[in-house]
Amino acid sequence: NAGVMQNPRHLVRRRGQEARLRCSPMKGHSHVYWYRQLPEEGLKFMVYLQKENIIDESGMPKERFSAEFPKEGPSILRIQQVVRGDSAAYFCASSRTGITEAFFGQGTRLTVV
Amino acid sequence: EDQVTQSPEALRLQEGESSSLNCSYTVSGLRGLFWYRQDPGKGPEFLFTLYSAGEEKEKERLKATLTKKESFLHITAPKPEDSATYLCAVQLTGNQFYFGTGTSLTVIP
């Protein structure tokens, strides 16, 4: 019974490149949340998705960031033209129904050089 | 504006010294309150869910309680392995989870 799987665990990108972060939710979970965490800061909500739908993207920057959760396959958080300020840990969580607890993956640590 | 505030920011305890962590919230449309534990370099680990004022949940040395304005995480006779950052989160009626900044707990042997 695998937990939430995120890959890669560590990602290094040069400024201007694209970063693609993947999240496979727990089996039977159809709700996915993405969060960003900076050192010494809390988890900041970015986007909430259900299969094939974005439910709430109010925490995601309007430019360069996008997210999807297709019918088949993992959820993807895409950051285009990365800048140094995008360096952070990005966590994904999944929930079975959206009103039950969410379980987190181990995160992807993005470093922009 | 919806807010979740945790206190203290950091807490150092001697092994066996019981204490409480606080999570206060001002939100509209609370669906539930959740406690997580996060170890350095890892993702948050789910601990408890509380849905209504007066509710309590227990697990080993931890007990979580909820009122209309705040939640407490009580730690009884802590051990060094309880050292971690404890996060609380509120879930609103839109199903989003919003987190506080956490309490960093250090338990000294």
C-alpha cells in the first residue's frame, strides 16, 4: 500500500529552464493538493485538483506555473522559465474524498542555479 | 481574512516534561482541523483530525483537543523521538487545507 509518491526527490535547474514535478496519489485517492515550503516557513497552498479538474488555484502564481491531474497518470506541477526565487520544497498531498485527511509525499526539492 | 496561528514557535522540553502546543484560528467555514508532524527533510505525517468543538483524539503520548477558536496538542512525558515540527491545518468548506507555521519541538534527554 504505497503512499504518495513524488519524483524526482531533488531537481536542479538553471534559470530559464522548465521544472516538472510529478505526484502519484495514494491508491483510491482522487484529490491532490500542491504546497510550497521555504526554509523556516510554513506550507503555502498552491493548487487543489480533482481528476481532470482544477478546483482551486488561488495560491498559484498566475504566470509560469501550471498544474494538471489527468485521468490517467500522475499529477504534474510545471514551472516554466524558473527563477532563483522558485527554489523551495514542493509537497504534494492526496485525499480520498476531499473531506478526509490528506497524506503527504516526501517532497521535491527544487534548486535553481 | 482566514488565519492560522501556532504558538510557541519553538519549544524545548526535558524528557518527561509535559506541555501543550497551541493552534488558534479565525476562519469562516471550518470543515476540520488537522495535526501533522514533520521531521527535517521529510513530508508532513498525519496525526489527528478534529471536526467539532469538544472533540478529543489520543495517540500514544499525544492528545489533541478542539474548541471553537483553538486547538491544543498536549504532549505527555515526551521522549527525544518526539522532537519534530508540529503543524496544524484547517480545512475550509472549499476543501483546501491551510497550515500554520508550526511549532518546533526539541526534547532533551
